[in-house]
Amino acid sequence: MTVFAVVAAGVVMVLAVVLIVLALVYYLVSTIVALRKINAGLDEVISGVGEIVEKSAPVNDVVNAINSQLDAAVDVLEGLLVKKAGMRDAMGLIEGMYPGAAAAGLRNFPESGSVDAPRIGEVYTKGTLSLARLGRAAPIAALSPQGAVLRNVEGGSLAARALYPDVRHTTPEKLPQSPVIGADAPEQYEQREDIGAPRKRFPASR
Amino acid sequence: MTLWWIGNALLLLVVLPIVVYLLNGVLQSARSIVPSVQGIATVAAAGSRDLDAVALLLTTKDQVEQTVAGLAGYGTSLDVILDDAERQS
């Protein structure tokens, strides 16, 4: 009886240990398989990230170079505009083309934000006529390319109108008259015989 | 003998479930990482493909340089031309 009990207890213990080992083997092997998949996935990630790093490496330098070039262009254009048109007219031109942009001001001219920008319409006389006199094929040069430079910025719009090949601004003595309309008009646009004739009388009905 | 049986019972009823529980937790955690890593790998590959056009930035840079050089030349010429025209008037 005692021997049987000892053997039984030993068998149960061995069975328990075997079960524990089997559980360890199953879960650890499964974990190893999962970790190998993770390892393979991380290899792909590292490869992709490496490509990203390699491809994006020159971006900083290139973008900085482009920005510096564009900064230089902005400097040139702002300087030229302010030099040629003056600060007030320059802001007026900017406001005319991009409403609201004058409030932001020019980058290289901090005081430009506080300038009271004038309203400048489609025709800006200062410089435009100079270009016209230089032989540009601008319509503004069609009438008097040899005329004086327009300096009156306040009345520039009216003055510039004189440059166009129109006749009304010259206040001619006689302009073509407007057509006369009505029954007495010399030219009747609707030729009908019954116009001006007595009204037809229809026989009275009973 | 009694202690032996108690030990056996502890092995089967306590130690084995705890081992299974802990190992199962580790396995589930490891398995849950796999799809995430695969998703990251896909995104990284797509991001790498998206950056294929970065090489064109060098062309953009060259063109910007040429444009700005032309702009500077044009601005300088315009400056001189307008000065001359105003002097002549």
C-alpha cells in the first residue's frame, strides 16, 4: 500500500511537471514565432525608414537655398518698386493689385505698414509712360509717346486718359449726333404705310 | 507522504495555471505587436515612395536660381532704363 502510494504520488508529480514543461514549450515556441515575425517586420520598417532618411537628407539644404534665392528676389523687387514709385505709390499699387496687402507692409521696409496707401486704379502713370516712350507696344503709347511724363499722381487717372486715341476727351466742337427717333424722324426704322394714315374704320356690326 | 501530495496538488492547481496564464499573456502581447509592425512597415514603404520626388527639388533649386538671376538682371536693367528715360524727359 505504501509503495503504491509513493509510486502514485511520483507519477502525479511527474505528470504535473510534464504538463508544466509542455505548457512552457507551447507558449515559448509560439512567442518565439511571434517575435520572429516582429523581427522581420522591423527589418522592413528599418529599411523603409532608412530610405526616408536617405531621401530627405538634402531637403533642408535645398529648401534653404531656394528660400535664400527667393529672399533675394523679394529684396530686389521691393527695392525696385519703392525706389521707382516711392513708398506711398508702391503701397497703393500693392493695395490695388492685392486688396488688404498694404496693411501687411513690405518686408524690408517696416514703416511701409503705416503708409496711407492711395487708391490707384488700372492705369498707373508714373513709369508707364516712360516705358511707352521707350518704344513698347503699349496702347498708352499710341497717341502721344513723345509727351511729357505724367507727374500728377493725384490726377493721374484723368491725365492718363488723354493718352488714349479717343476723341471725346478733346472736347471737339461737334460730335456725331444721336439718332432721332419718333414719327418725325428723318429715318424711319419701321417702314409701314399705315403709320400716320387715318385709322381704318370697320363696318359697325348689328 | 501527505506533504508530497500537497506539493503535487499545488503544482497542478496553482503553479501550472499561473505558468499558463503568464505565458499566455506574453504570447498575446507578442502577437498583438505583429500587425502593428506590419502596418508601420507599410507606412514606411509608402512614405519612402512619396519622397521619390524629392530629387526634383534639385531641379527646382536650379530653376529658381536661374529665375532669380534673370529677375535681378531684368530689375537692374529696368532700373537703368527708367533712370535714363526720366533724365531724357
